[in-house]
Amino acid sequence: MTTTNPTLPGPGGLPEFEVDPALYRHLADAQVNVELDTGDMILNLGPQHPATHGTLRLVVRLDGERVVAADPVIGYMHRGYEKLTEVRTYPQITTLINRIDWLSSFANEVPFVAAAEELMGIEAPPRALQIRLVLTELSRIATFLLFLGEMGLQVGAITPAFYGFRDREYVLNLIEAVTGGRFHPNFNRIGGLKDDLPWGWLNDTRHTMEKVLDSCDTFETLVADNPIFEKRTRSIGIIPAELGAAYGVSGSNLRACGVDWDLRRDGRAFLPYSDLEWKVWTHPDGDSFARYWVRLQETRESARMVLQALDGLASGPVMAKVPRIIKVPEGENWVSCENPLGEMGYYVVSKGATGPFRVKIRSASFSNVSILPWLLRGVYVPDVITILGSLYFILGDIDR
Amino acid sequence: MLELALDVGWGTTLAVKTIVVLMLIPAGALILGYTFLLKMMSHMQSRLGPMDPGGFHGWYQLVGDGLKFIQKEDIMPAEADRRVFAFAPAVVVISTFLVFVVIPAGPRLVVAPLDVGVFYALAVSSLSVIGVLMAGWASANKYSLLGGLRAAAQLIAYELPLVLAVVGVVVQAGTMSLQGIVEAQRDGAIFGWDGVGFPFVLTQVVGFGLFMVAAQAELTQPPFDMPVAESELVGGYMVEYTGFRFLFFFIGEFGTAFAFAALAATLFLGGWAVPGVEGTAADVLGPIVLFAKIMFVAFLMFWARFTYPRLREDQLQSLAWKWLIPIALVNILVTGILKVAV
């Protein structure tokens, strides 16, 4: 059994697995069905493991400390949101989809609300769109700050994790000040936003963004520049660009492979990103360090975007005229946005009722972790944790 | 003048000495745990929790932690090798206990002034890995097993740089007795000026650095905490331990940190010696000075512990074999040449 990653597949081909497929498929049931081979050990990482951010279960076949095969088992947190949306009205659904990726709840709401608005032919006022943009970027900053700290924890440094939590708190306070909810704002309405910004919020935000930029510098010196951190992450878990795209990896993970693709710039414009001056960061390496570096730069970029957006904030209402009972005309719509974790999209099918007929949720983490079996073969156990940490998934976002 | 009554029977002396050493371990562990784990770490990481309980500066936190461990249920896995599982924490603490026996805290304040003190201390301190291996194996848990095996591999790699780093000091002092090393430093002179003696850290900077790195690996502290590896192995060999047995490991960990800090203070920083103080006064002042030095060394250790990420096991091995051991050998060579030449 070789221990290196297989060669890249040809165009359109799937990666070749050198492990016996039958053995591979039944790894999850190995503890019940299969006798342990001599030499190999089957290790259950999770569902209760600190590195899996919740309840991801990884069944890992180990030869010493080297991973021979790894099989993610998902579904421990399946909450049936796609089915639930069919028995809820449109305004109620934002409460549900808040909880898909619970770190960046506000960003979850935006694509769904945009899909419904487009079907109804309503346009949210410019101020509402700008505030949506600001809050989306704030939740991106909150998510990434946690990542920047937690990644240190995954490779063994405790201190950055606490800095991450502390600095995220400042941003969450801002979100709370506007929406009333730290984690689950439920602030988007079809046609705009629930409320306008509170008085004095702009100044607070400017101060906090300066703090965020500062703490990015801290993370750079404390974590990214640390020689041990570089040793642990450089050339660990390299995703080749074509393979990443083939697996549906998106967001910062894909940009860290050198793919210059960002839905904020390249997708349909649901939020006024084109008014701002900003840059899509990429890194050519595709390894764990690249993913850390790209997220670090994107945090800074987001903070600068927020500062710009605050300066150019339009005046006016935050809510368009909408009927009291929201009924979406018959039709289908697919909207996806650049969420902190990657491309998040909703395919909404409406039959003209107060609730959707069917909603398909495309969540970023689900596709991002689909590459794990390929990525984890041949690495050491500590690298498994590094790779899991650097891919940065949220279990709610995988299982929905 | 204070005169210590030492003309009691050997049985009483032994009992007193045993009690003192037995108390040193938990006391040292508690002091380090309180000062560094709770207070320094809280300040470094802006943690609020450990600064709160009890009002003043969170003084109650450690008591609360201790009480928590004592009242926890003592769980033993069904598959565990019961006797080995139960005995493993004791082995770890015993190895720490044995180190304290030779560390001098004053001209007469030493339990057993062995002629081969350095050798003995380094030998018994590595006994703890047997306890770690026992715990890792007996827990019947795959994470524990990985942790235990990592600890064993780590010990073999780091025992050598640790010993080699100390050889420079031994060559310079011309003795392996810890008391002799302290006296050599006390009686030394810097370019003819004997105001503060001659702490060996001045000439053995490399040795001191190597000793600290290797000690960090021996203690399984970050950046070398792979056997514990909270984020990978969820505690490694300690995974199945609860309550009082876990507390034993905790005491062992911090007690050993205290012991290694004491060794480093004795070998490199002059130990208990106070310039110009002799006799009984040195017996009184000695422990205080030694304690201050221990705290300084421990501060360095814990500072690194809370700052650095963890290396990978293979990276640790290559660091030990490719860098630390060659540097240590060169250090010994240079020390030897200078010793003979000067």
C-alpha cells in the first residue's frame, strides 16, 4: 500500500483510489463487522472530538501514525432544514437558515432573501443592500477571526484561540447592536431589513475595524510567522486547483489553490460589492498554510470593505413596499453568494403559496469536506487535524 | 544563633526528610499551577474565568479545581488492565519524588548528597515515561496508546540532548555532585571578580538552551506535547483517567516541571548560593534564593508553553537527532578544550 497521494486524474476523471474499494466503503462499519488487520489500526476521530468542530466522524485507517484511508461519516447533526422549509412561510424560513452555518448566520440569510425578492420582483432599497453588505462582511470577519485563532489551537498553540474568541466578541457586539442577536440575527426581511442602524453605530464600527486590523497583525506575527506553525502547515494537505474545483471546493479554500474566483466579484450582483475597491486574494500553494494566509488577508480586506461601505452609506429607507402576506409567484430561482465558508446557494421552487414548494440548500462545507478522503491519505495523524482545521467547516453547514 | 538540631536518630531524620520531599511535590505543583497555569496564562490569553473565583485575583480557582477532581467519579474502562492502570499515575509521581532527593537547598539542606547527583537526577526523572507508557497501554484506548508510544519515542530522542547538555557543566565543575556544582559556581570568579560567584550559564549558554529545550520535551509541554496533544489525541495517555488519578498526573506534570526548573537553577544559575553568606544563614537564605531561581526558570518554560504551537512527532525527532545532539557534542568538545587549555 503506497502512502503518497495518487497522481492527478485526467480531465473529467475521478482520482484513482489505491485502496481496495470494498474495504474502503465499509470502513464506517469496520468496528462492527470487520476484524482488525494486523498492522493497521482503525481509529474513530469523532463524532466527539475537539478538532471536528461538532460532530463530524472520521473513520481513519492507520498504519502506525500514517493514515492509509480516511472516511468522513456525516449526518450526526442533520436537522432536516430542506424539508422543514416546505412547511414554513418565507419570513419564517430565515430563522431556520440562520442555523445552517451558525458562525456567519447573517450571511446565510442573504442569498435566500435575494432569491425570494427576485422571484417577487421586489428590489430592496440601496441603503438596505449596503447594510446587508456591511453585516455580511462583519459576519465574515467574525468567522475568520475565530478561524485565525482556532487554527493555532489545532496545531497546539492555545493562546491564539483565546485571542480569536476575544476579538470576535467585538464584532459580535456590533452585530448584536444592530440586530439584537449575537449569533442568530434573523434580521433580513424580504424587501429589506427589519430596522435601520442604531445611533452611534458607525463610529463604533470604525473603531472596531481598526481593532480587527490590529488583531490581524497580531495573528500574523503570533501564528503565521511562527516557524513551527509554518513547519506544521506548509505543504500539508495540498489541494490541486483542478481537483479542488472538481470536488466543488469553494471560497477561501479554492482561492488558496490559486483559483481567482470570488462570487462577490464574479457572481450575480446581489450586494453592491462593485461600488467598493477591493481585491480577491489568492495563494498559489494550495496547502494548509495558504488557506490560513488567504483567510488572514481576506479578514483585512473585509475590514477595509466595511470601512469603505460605511463612508458611502446611502440615506433613505431600509425596507421596500411589500405586501403584508408574502406570496411568491410561481417560479424557480437559484441564488448563490460568497459566504465565509464558500459558495452558499438556495434553489427555491415556488408554486405561488406563502411557503416554498421545495428549497435545495447548497452549503459550502458539504462540498469542502467531500475532498477529505482524497486529501487525508498518506498524512500523519497530526496533519489530519491541521487539514481539518484549515479547511474550516461548520458541522451545521455540512449536515443542514 | 539558629542551630538546627540534627543529632536525632537516623530513623527520625529519614522520616522528616521523607515528609519534606513528599510535601515538596504537591507544593511545587500547586505553586507552579497557580502562578503560571492560572495567573500568567490568564494574563497572556486574556482569560477571565481563572481571575474571578473568590474575589481577589481568583485565588479560589485552584482550590475549586482540586475539589472538583476529588469529587469526580473514579472511572476505570472495562477493558483496562486494572492494576497497571491504577499504578501508572503513582509511577509518574514517584519519579518526580526521586528527583527532589538530591537537589540541595542549602549547605546542609539536602536529603541525600550523592556523588553522582546529576547522573541520578537525570536517570530517575526519565522513569516517569514508564508510568506514561503503562497508562497508555493499560487504558485500552487507541488514543492513549498513540500517546504512550509517542511519549516513549520522545523520551529516547530527548534523554540524550538533556544528558549531553549537562556534561558541559559537569566538565566545568569537575564533579557530578549537585552540591559540588553549586559550590563550584559560588567559589568561581568572573575575570578575577568573585562578587557573585560564577553561574555556569555565562559559559554554558548553549548548554542551558539545550537543557531547557530538552526539559520541555521531557515534560511533554508545548511545543513538544505530542503525547498529550489536546487537539489531536484529546489528552493522549490521560484520556481515560478521571478524578483523583487524573489529579495525580497533573501533580506529576507540574511537580516534574518544578524539579526540572530546580535542576536548571542548580546546574546553570548557581543554585542556593548567596554571595557572602555562609553557614547557617545560607541554610535559611538558600531555599529562598533557590525558589526565586526556580520560579524564573519555570517562567521561561511556561512562557514557551503558552506561546508555541506543537511540532509533529517526526519533526521533533529530526530536531533532536539532527540539531540538538550535534550541537551538544560540539559544546562538550569546546568546553573540554577550554577546560584543558585555560
